[in-house]
Amino acid sequence: MCSENIVLIGFMGSGKSSVGRLLSKKSGRYFLDADTLIESAQGKAISSIFEKYGEEYFRELEKESARWMAECVKGSIISTGGGMPLVVERLHDIGKVVYLKLPFEKILERISPEERAKRPLFQDIEKAKNLFNLREKIYEEQAQITVNANHPLETVVDEILLKCD
Ligand code: S3P
């Protein structure tokens, strides 16, 4: 497997964290979740950061975390927030960018109400769908590898391992 970091991108609910954790287990690498990194640095949940300081502020935190990851993180699996590819122009500065592609209908089937509740931009389904439509092209542009995430977790992870060889 390549020695670069692997950077998972995709819409909210596309399985970045689950894939990242299994990928980490199978490859023996550390797993880092960019949202969790921001939450622990700020001492607040993402939803509280949005509520208290707004989305623009959160995006600045994302950019800052991306700069730090590009400089300091090596040989790891990184899961990004669904909006990071829009605000960080060159994600491949961090590592090999892998897009987990999944139709919006499947995302809706998979994401639980509890998981939706944690996500400020997934409160309204119509708005989330519009966001999804706007973002697909950007995910495609940033991706170096695209995997069909509409498969069992093991299959998705094995495909990434194979393609990142
Ligand atoms: C966001 C996705 C979230 C989180 C924040 C904003 C987005 O991460 O960063 O709520 O803009 O798509 P997940 O993709 O892990 O849900």
C-alpha cells in the first residue's frame, strides 16, 4: 500500500468514518477524523460551533486543520468533513484522495435520525439534496480514486486497499 496518507472524501453519510476505521484496522495505520480533530481542539461539537460562530468560522477551522494535516500527518487514514473539498483547493497535498461515491437516495437510507441531528447542513432534506447536487462535481474533481460506496463495507475497503497499492 502507498506510504502517503489516504484522504477519504464524500458527502455526509457516505460512510467515510466507517470505511476509515476498517481501512485503518486492515492496513495497520492510524485513523484521523478531521471533524473530531476540530471538535477536540475547540472543545465543542460541530453543531455548537455552527450555532455559536457560524459556518464561515467552521470553514476557517477546516482550512487550518488541512494545513496542519498536510504538514504533520504521515502514513495515516484521514476522514474529512463533507464540505472540506470545497474550501481546501488541493486536498492531494495531504495524501491520496479517495472519493466514496454514493447516490443521495442511498445516503438517506443509511443515515440515522441521530446522525442527521448532529449535522447542521442535513436538517432539511431538500436543502441537503441541493447541496449534494452542487458538490458531486467538486468531489469528482478532487478525487484521484473514486470507489462505488454502494457495496458492503468490506468490499469498499478491499477496493481501496487494492487501488492504493
Ligand atoms: C459538513 C459535513 C460534516 C461536518 C459539518 C459540515 C458538510 O462532516 O464537517 O457538519 O458541509 O458537508 P461529515 O461529512 O463527516 O458528516
